[in-house]
Amino acid sequence: MKAFFLALVALAASLAAAAQPAPGPREKPIEARGPLGPLKGTLLAPAKAGASVVLIVPGSGPTDRDGNNPMGVNAATYRLLAQDLAARGIATVRIDKRGMFGSAKAVADANAVTITDYVADVHSWVGAIRRSTGVPCVWVLGHSEGGLVALAAAQSGSEVQGICGLLLVATPGRPLGHVLRDQLRANPANAPVLEQALAAVTRLEGGGRVDPASLHPALQPLFNEAVQGFLISAFALDPARLAAATKMPVLVLQGERDLQVGVADARLLAQANPAAQLVLLPDTNHVLKAVVTDDPAANMATYANPGQPLAPGVVDAIVRFVAQGKPRP
């Protein structure tokens, strides 16, 4: 009878344990060293220890760690990506840029930055993540302009030993001056100021500066004196050349309905580095949301819809790439 009673107790305990929900992903703040103060971000990790970690490097402008900015983007792309990857067993760190949001104290002026500064921050984040999690290396995912930062961060130097590989998502394959020219030309409303705008781009590409007061008022925010140093540093880099020099695994992930970066850019990156994996996703736009129409207004509407999930195939491609990688010690 005692043995029977003990068996019943064991069975009840087993059933109770089985009824408990599996532990979910764990989210916690994480910091890296910045120039004047800490860089801040969010680590979202699956409950199971030992997960690979992806560092998400934000795109252009005042984009926060969730992928939103006060200029009308509220798609929450990076937060959704982090959640979906955690559900698939991959941890992420999503970050605020130096001088912005949680990282506001890292520098005195968020505009007084260059690509080189952002590269230094990526290296700082890689070191902090390795110390915090114990992983041998970190996967660096750059979205849009963040892909250029990721490429620059993966060049020669002791710091790159901590990077497992690059995930270039919606990343330009040409110098950003070329991309900006195409974007300016694509909008018929720019016709009255186009010549002046193109001349400004050419001057910045040559390392010179532009007097904003000499420009049409509509162009002054784009060529604000405060951001010209950053533009000069960005225009000087050729993403395809950087991709060709990258010696680690590379994934190029591109949506075919992206209004900002085209499939041709993705192909340039992949052609420059024959070892790179190229994944083109139909009906996927720049913020990685599904769009099934050619209507630009419908495409842009997804930029303000945090409730819309990521497009099919985005997370699958990232999970496959990370799983195939062989982290270096």
C-alpha cells in the first residue's frame, strides 16, 4: 500500500510539472562602454542557456532599439525580430545609438558622429555581450544604414575576432551618395530643387561642406550643418568593396518591395563576396513587413503598424544562417 501511495504521489508531481508552462524568453537591460557614458540596450534571450546572440545595429536617423523613430516610423521591426528569434532559440541585443534615447549620456551631441564612431560602438557592444553571456562571438545584423556600419566593423583588427558573421538586411550595395541621388530623382516633387541637391551631394562626396543657408529651404534639413560630418564619412564608404574584403560568413537579406533599397543593391553585395548567401523575399518591404501591392501608400502604411507581424521568411532565413555558422573561438 505504501508503494502504491508513493507511486500516486510521484504521478501527481509529474503531472503538476507537465502542467507548468515552459519558461519564456528573458528580457533584461544591458550596457556597453560609450565615450562619455554608457550605451544602453535590451538583451532578449530564450530560457535555455547557450543561445547564439545577434546584435541588431539600427538604421539611419533617430531610430531607437525597437526600430521606431519620431519621424513617423512605428513598425517595431527590431522588437518583433527579437521576439520571433527568441521563440526560435536565438538571443538578441537591440540598442540605442550613442547620444539617443537610453544612450543619451554616451556623447554630448548625437549629431556629431561618424561611421567610425558607430563602428567603435559595435565593437564595444560585441565585447560587452561576450562578457555578459559567455558566447565566443556575436552575430552582427545591420539594417539599412546599419548594414554599412556592420560591414565597416568587420574589417581588419583584433576586434573582429569577436564577430561570428554579418547579416546585411536591406543594406545599400552602393555608396550612400549614389543611393541618395536615386531617391531624390525618384520623387517628381523634387524637380525644382534637384540640381541644387545633387550638387550638394557631390560636394559632400568630395569631403567638402555645404552652406545650408545657400540652399532652398526644403533642402536645409537634409543638409543640416550638424549632420554633414556624418554624411561625409558615410559617402566615403563603398559597401560592395567592404563586402569583398569581409572574411567571415555573410547573409544578404533583401525584400523585393523595398522602396528605399533595391534588389540590385543586394545583388551587388552578393556579387562582391561570392561566399555570401543571398536571400530575396517577395512581398517584403524595408521595415520587413508584408506588402502585396505596388501602391506606395499601402507600403508606407506598414511603417506605422507595430501590430503587423514580420513578413514570412525573414526569421527563417536568419535562423538558418546562424545555425549553419561555425563560430570561431
